[in-house]
Amino acid sequence: MKTQVVIIGSGPAGLLLSEILHRHGIESLVLERQTREYVLSRIRAGVLESTTVDVLRANGLSERMDREGHPHDGMRIAWAGRDSFLVDTASTLGRRFMVYGQTAIQEDLYAAADRRGQTVLTEVQDVVLHEFDGRPGAKPYVTYTRHGQAGRVDCEFIAGCDGFHGVSRRSIPESVRKEYEKVYPFGWLGVMARVKPLPDITYVNHPQGFALASYRNSQLSRYYIQVPVDDKVEAWSDDRFWSELTARFPAEMAEMIETGPTIEKSIAPLRSFVSEPMRYGALYLCGDAAHIVPPTGAKGLNLAVSDVFYLSRALASWYGQGKDELLNNYSAMALRRVWSSVRTSWYLTTLLHRFPHFSDFDQKAQEHELDYLKNSRFAQAALAEQYAGLPFEMVS
Ligand code: FAD
Ligand code: DHB
């Protein structure tokens, strides 16, 4: 087989890239390790920055999001025993964000791929990247096995959209890669429940640990609590979860939390990770393949979309006008936005969680920072700008 761009991974990054490339007349083929059902069943992020919403709208992917998503003016921060405050991105920056689940985006992307007859080969194993180091005369290709048969796709570019555990990043020689990593000493237990949600996305700092209220629709709530990283889901009965969650919210909010049977429960570790550069020869990394952020701040999915925006623009400029400047700048440009979100996610994680090593001093400093945020419109404006996400860098 032959195509212009082989895309490894059919998560949000891979399928969105194939969609935008198609709109520019660029052919791609997507290789996915899992089944489609498995990819569609993953429950992950829920908050879309306005830039992400713009990209989905500009590429004909917003019909259901505009119908079923929930626009928001800001997010709320609460902490033990005090009034909460709203970090208002709408009044500060004129930008709202959208609550619309990654699961729904993934469904929309697969439906769009089906409509245009996109080739997505699922259940591929043993993906190996070849001749992609950019040597003159090198002709990139990717090999794999599928249902016991060996396969090969020749191409001009490879997009590594295969997430943190994928093969693409690890195919770049170690001597070229520089990795930056911070692992946090706790995880998030997330649940989904068919109960009425709180009106605002609310991040809570509490002596027993962080908690977060979010939602998917008027009868579907998404909640998270900080738990020890080695905790097992089985140790968390629904009763134990609800009682721990409500203990962490200020009393007047806890009273409004509806409880009920949970329909999903999982524990995710928290990590900040960046691998540089994001390009090596004909290989370009997008999304979690190149970077991971802790979920505080809801940046992971949004960063995948911004990488795809920059890479699709660069490939369109190459195939449309024969210009390689944007391809050459891809890594540096994408990384500027990545580091901005990595820093914001690290800051919010540090501000809102209870770290096992915290001394009384650390505790006081954290509480003072929250007081300062609550009382300073300048501090709130700075946080609103970071939560809303930087605008994309435009080029003439
Ligand atoms: P992925 O969604 O990981 O997609 C990568 C795809 O590549 C997968 O389908 C995978 O099966 C496939 N793949 C992997 N290896 C190979 C291979 N060798 N060959 C072929 N295909 C391969 N972000 C938030 O903002 N908020 C959250 O609450 C949140 N929760 C999360 C919970 C979990 C458990 C995880 C893992 C992530 C969470 N994230 C969250 C992050 C967010 O979901 C990711 O940033 C987003 O999915 C990135 O999209 P992606 O397409 O880059 O990667
Ligand atoms: C959600 C996830 C996040 O990581 C976050 O910061 C806010 C909301 C969610 O799943 O809705």
C-alpha cells in the first residue's frame, strides 16, 4: 500500500489529523492497535478550550457538539470552609469553554472518517517505522501485522499520534530525544454517575485531598477525587466514594451533590512529561505521544488538538505551496504551547492537591495563595488566561 501520510493511532489526535488533511486534499492511512469498540469506550477528558472548539467548527466536526455540549463562562475553585470563587474566562478574555466529552468527540471523528471512506486499520500489531530519519534518498514506510498477515505502507510522512505508550516516540534514537518528567505521588479516582451535576466545574482543595466536580449533560455527572497512587478501584465502593467526595466539598455545595450508582470507575496516575524534539526526519509527534500533563486544568486533549492544528497547517503548506518552513518550525512552535499548558497543569496540580510530604509551611503557603487568588482580580485574570489556553501562533 501507498499513501502520503501514515498516521499511527486513532485517538483524537490521529483521527482529527486525518480529517483536516483530507480537507486539504492530502491522503492518509490510520493504523490503530485496538479495536474501534475499545477506542470508543474510553472515558477521559471533558473540557474544550475555545481554540479546540474553533478547530472542530472550522473542520465540520461541531454539529453534535454545538447541540449537546455545554458552553461555560469559567471554572470555580473552592477550599475547605471558605466561599468559592469563579475564574471567569468569559468576562476576562471574552472566551468561553465547552464541556463536551472526549468519548463523544471520538464518536464524531469516527463517524466523519466513515462518511469520507477513510482507511482506518484497527487491531494492527507490531508497528515498526522505517527509513524516517530524513537522510537524503530515504523513503519512509511502516510495517505491521494484522490478523496474522504482514502489511507495509509506503509514505512521505509519518504522524506519531499513538499516545504515551505508543511506538513512535520510542523510535526516535535516544541520543536525539530529551525527556522532561515529573511524577506526582497520587492519582485521580474518576467516576461517572447518572445524577444531576453541580452547575459549575468546581476544583476543590481540602485537607483530605483534591476533588473535582464536572459533568457531561444535565443527568450525567463526572467526579474525581485525589487518591494514593497505588489504591485499587475495588477498594472504593460507591458509598465510600460519595462519602469521601462530599466530605471534601464546602458544606453548601456538598448538600447539592446528588449521589447514586456509578457507571464507571477508574484510577489514573498523574504525570508531567515532555519529549523534545517533536519532529525527527519524516516523523512528527502529536498529542500524548510527545507529552503528558496531569489532568488538573484539562489540557491533555486540548494540546493534542493544537499539535494537530500546527502539523496539518504545515503539511498543507508543503503540499499546497511546496514550502517547508512550517514543517521545519513545527517542533519549536508546538512546544511553546505545550510548555505553557505543562506549566499551568503543574501549577494547578501543586495549588490544589495535598502532597504527602507537605509541612505546615507548605500548607500555609498554599492556603495563602488561594486567599490571594480569591481576592485579587489580577491574579484571577492571569489564571483565567492560562485556563483558557494561549491562542495559536498565526503565520502570514
Ligand atoms: P490517545 O487518546 O492516547 O490515542 C492514541 C491512540 O494510539 C490510541 O487509540 C492507542 O490505542 C493507539 N496506539 C497506541 N500504540 C499504538 C501502536 N503501537 N500502534 C498503533 N496504535 C497505537 N485529559 C484531560 O484533559 N482530562 C482528563 O480527565 C483526562 N483523563 C485521562 C484519563 C486517562 C486514563 C488517560 C490515559 C488520559 C486522560 N486525559 C485526560 C488525557 C487525554 O485523554 C489525552 O491527552 C488525549 O487522549 C490525547 O489524545 P491522543 O490522540 O494524543 O492520544
Ligand atoms: C474534566 C476533566 C479534567 O481533567 C478537568 O480538569 C476538568 C473536567 C472532565 O472530565 O470533565
